[in-house]
Amino acid sequence: MRLSEAEFEEAVGDALDSIPQELARAMDNVVVLVEQEPPPDDPDLLGVYDGTPLTERDGWRDAGSLPDRITIFQGPLERMCDTTAELREEIAITVVHEVAHHFGIDDEHLHELGWG
């Protein structure tokens, strides 16, 4: 399954739009990016959160810090899906998973919640 870059970015945007408004408003200093491929040492990585979770931030962090980054990797998601519907669902799951890390939820708890 393959989408154009614009279609993939639109699907990521749709996934972000599906996050409840109260959570979306609580997201702080984070940017969501799309890259074609993950690092060579982890070729099956679907997404990654790089930053300081909200639960670990202190007052000093807001003084000019760069935004946290959520990166969604197009290639591995496309390779694991056979249909557009399946791909859009996996994109949504990956986006929610990485946003949850921004809120301080770890992988173990995400798996318990069915977002692993």
C-alpha cells in the first residue's frame, strides 16, 4: 500500500484531529513530523517520540527550549498494510501511541490499553 507524501501527511493530520480536544489543547511545545524511513538500525520503527514528557517537565524547560518531536515513519507503515483503510488505522494507532508518550504514558501501559 502506498500513499503520496501529501496523502500520508493528511492521514497523520486526520489522526491528530481525532484526539479529544481537551487532550489536544494540553499538548505543549510538540511538533509532529513525517519522515520516509526510520533509522537504519531500527527499520521497522513506525513512530518515535523524542522529548520530555509533560509529566517530567519543570518550570525551567519552557525558557526557550526546542519543541518535542513526534516522528511518524511512512515506509514501514505502508509496508505492513494491504489496504488504504488498514494503513489509515495503523497511522492513527501510531499517532495516538506517540502522543501518549508526550503525556508520560509508557509502552507497557499503552499495551495494556490496547494501543501497543
